[in-house]
Amino acid sequence: MPNFTDVTEFVLLGLTSRQERQVLFFVVFLVVYMITLIGNIGMIILISISLQLQSSMYFFLSHLSFVDVWFSSKVTLKMLENLLSETKTISYVGCLVQCYFFTALVHVEVYILAVMVFYRCMAICSPLLYGSKMSRTVCALLISVTYIYGFSVSLICTLWTYGLYFCGSFEINHFNCADPPLIKIACGGVHSKECTMIVIAGINFTYSVSVVLSSYTLIIAAVLHMRSADGRRKAFSMCGSHLTAVTMFYGTLLFMYLRRPTEESVEQGKMVAVFYPVIPMLNPMIYSLRNEDVKEAVVKAIVRET
């Protein structure tokens, strides 16, 4: 039985083996990737130049856009390369690097979303105090912790992946290197890696969802006590966009990482993972189409340029 040092590369089976569908998928995901870049980079620039978007909420949103660009690039570029490539391979080291950044950026985004809903809770439930409690220093500290924690946890997960042994099947049933399909083709070190993946995913999912649910419970209670119908409408609209983003991202992760890897679950997970490139594209739309401040900032930026 060869150990992991004997593995030099993996074959990525991708979404389909049919040539005509590969071309179609290439065009679709290239368009999605370009829209993602334009939307998220545009959001970052808009927040940096607009005086009305200098609150802590948009500080978090700019970091969400930054992570989305990075995340989408790590997921989509290799997919696009393999869709038009004859040899759909990735080196062993490249696979580990991809796993590391993927896991790190997922954890960072999960906790940025949790921090954003906590901020909204403070803004709605304690409007007179949240300015001092959620100062720029506190926000910078919170965002720093999400990055440090995400990349640290990912290092632990990647070291467990490095401990997997492979016996001859080096074909990954996915379009990227990911833990579930790697576990499925491994023949040693599987139990410890599988347990670690499920436990770490479960802990982080439970904690972040607890923050989101408890914050939204307090928000709903505070909104229902508002006397102003316009205030209630604005508060629900503001939270609705964030809840949409949280539901899509968390739902995709729950479906893929909190199940034991089997042939069926890996195949289903691959289909669900198609949403990974799509979600970063949707985030700027979700946060701008229902946000009057962002719409106004866009209009002012266009008027100023013309």
C-alpha cells in the first residue's frame, strides 16, 4: 500500500465528461466569474469612496466582498481550466493548497456573516449604545479574529488531509479538491480525517448558527415593539438581504460537510457545490438591490463621474 508521498497528482473528474456540456459549463461559469469580480470589486471601491457608506456595517460588507473575490477565484479558475483541458489533473501539493484556502475562506465567510448579523442586532436592539460598543476598533478586532481563526482551523484540517493514504485510485469525483471526495478515495487515515471534518464542521456550524438565530430572535422581538410601520419595514428589509445570503451559504455547507462521505453523498455534494461560484456573484446584488444607501451611493458615483 503506497503512502501519501507516492501520490504526485490527482485526476479531477469534473461536472461532466461530455465535450459539448463542458463548453457550455465553461461559458456559464466564466460569465458568473466575471460578474462576481465586477460586482464585488465594484462594491469594495464604492464603499471606499462613498462617505455615506463609512459605517461599520459596510466595513464588514467590504471584507465579505474581498473574501468572495478570493473564494470565487480559488474555486472557479481551476474549474474553468479543467473544463477545456485534455488532462484534468492537479498536483498533490496543489490539491492540498486548494483544500487549505478553500477551508480557510469558508470559515472566514461563515464568521463574517455571523458578525454582520450580530452588528445588525446591536444596531436595532440598542441604537443609542451600539455606536460606542461597535466602534471601529472593535470591528477591526472582530474581523481580524475571523481571519486568524479561519486560517488556523484550516491548517489543522489540511494537516489531517495530509495524513490520508491512497492505494491507487487517484480520481477525485469533483471539479475541485475537497475533503469529502478525497476521503472517499483514500484507503488509510480515513477514520480520523472523517471524524475531524465532521466535528470541526459541526462545532463551527453550530456556534455560528447559534449567533445568527439568537441575534435574529432579538431583532424580531425589537422590531415587533417598534411603533413606526416604516421603521419595521426598513428593519425587516435590511435583515432580509442578510438572511438570504446566510441561508444559501450555510445550506450549501451543511449539505456537503456534515454527512459521511459515500458515493451518493459525494455525487450530490458535487452538484450542490456548483453554487459556490454563484453565491459570491449574488451577494453584491442581495446587499445592493434592497439597500437604499448603496443605491444612492451608486447614483452619486455615476453623477460625479459624468
